[in-house]
Amino acid sequence: MKHADLLRLPLGADAALLLRQRHPSRPAPSRFQSIAVEDTQAFGALYCLDGEAMAAEADEFMIHESLVHIPALAHPDPRRALVLGGGDGASARELLKHPGLERIVVAELDPGVVAMVRSHLPSFPQGAFDADRVSLSLGDAAHTLVSLHQQGGRFDLIVFDLTEADDPACAHLHQPDFLQLCAASLAPRGIIHVQLGSPFYQPEKVASLYRRLGAVFPVLRVSLIHVPLYGGPWLLGLCTRDDLPEPDEAALAGRLAARGISGLRYYNPALHLASRALPNYIRDLLA
């Protein structure tokens, strides 16, 4: 998934001490990338791909609850979901909280990531890959979606749980051709949710991806959330081809109750709506 590189963040001496490993890293085998699990003072266990932090025990709920529940509750009745990436299983874990979802496909490139969380970070998937409603498709997510599309597969939700938009492993998944394929693979009222990145540390990347999405999807709504591991402010983009009305707080609360979802640590209906309010520097960036 998206990340802020711990080695690149402008951390002070105190923060650097908090990130210091308590135990040596535990590498996992992979032919695609270097995978390691680190045990840190500030974030607990976290995993890194090619030396860059992806998600941590202490705050992964902030990104995964936002990434999943903002689009899933914006949709009145999602039945089919596709996660692009998501090999740590946390997005699938959150999607499983929606009982109406009949099928959840996780399209992960690297089986090493799945093996790593099973062995070292089981709190991330919490058994999601063993659920009957979840199917794991290993390989390039673009090939997976092409195959599903050719078979007539259409999705109510497509969640981008990927590394950086310019990472060689998934740069093609953020380009116009693939975004057009995603749009064509949506069911009526379908929603795509994309991580735009850090508006403070990655303004050019954020603005570029925002423009690409806006060229494909007539509706693009941005959410601003907070993820400490990623350096603080983090932007998500909700995209749809349809004029899907934004539900109000009462409607969102009603959907949570009807679906029997409780115990969330980050997401709530008021925060869902408040996340649409952007400070001026981000408005200017996206203008």
C-alpha cells in the first residue's frame, strides 16, 4: 500500500529514537521485492517493502478503515469488491464487515507479502484470506482485472491498496488506460477509491494523479485523513462515473447500523463528511 519512507521523513532526533528497531528485522522470501518486518518503539511491528514502510500495527486501522468504509458506506448496497494490491489482508478484513458483500477479490502481485502477514503480522488480515467470501488472485493486478472484465465481472467497489503511484511494480495501475479499464469494470453506482498520497511531502505526485483521475471520472471527491506513519496528512480520492449523491450523516449512521458494523477505531459518519473539508494549500494544489 502507500507509504511514507521512514528514512526520508524529516524526523527529529526524538522521533528517530522512537523508530529505532527493538529487534532485528525478519526478512521474508520474495522474487519481486525485499520484504522485512521491523519491531519499533513508536509503531510496534511494521512491514517494509524494498526498505520502505508500508503499514504498522499502531496506526494501520486509520488508513484501512478510511480506504474501505468511506466508499463502502457511500454506496447504498455494495455486493462485489475488488482490492488492487492489499496483500496484507487489512482491506479485505474491513470489507468483510459489510455483510452484503458477496464476493471480495484481492489482486496481489507478491505471494511473499501474503506469507509474511500470515507468519509475522496476523493481526492485519485477522483470517480474512480464509473467509469464504474472499478470493486471492496472485499476479499482476492489471492482468487479473482484464481477465475478470472479459468474464463479465463488474464491481461495486474497487479499492487501490497499492504502493506508490510511480513505483515500477504498480505505476501502470495508475495510468489512463488502466483507469479507463477500472471505470469500465464498475457496476452501476460503482465507486473506485484511490490513495492520492501526501499533499505535503508529495505535492507533484498528488496533483498529477488527481488530474489523471479527473480526466476519466466525472465525479471525484477528495478526503483528507491523518496517518502518522505516512507523515500526517494523507489524501484519498473517491471516483465514480455516476452522479451518486453524498449521503448525509444520518444516512451513513443508518447504513452502519443496518449492516451491524461497530467497534471501528477511526471511521465515523461525522468524520466521513468532515474529511471533505480541505485546507487552502490543498485546494490550491488540486485547483
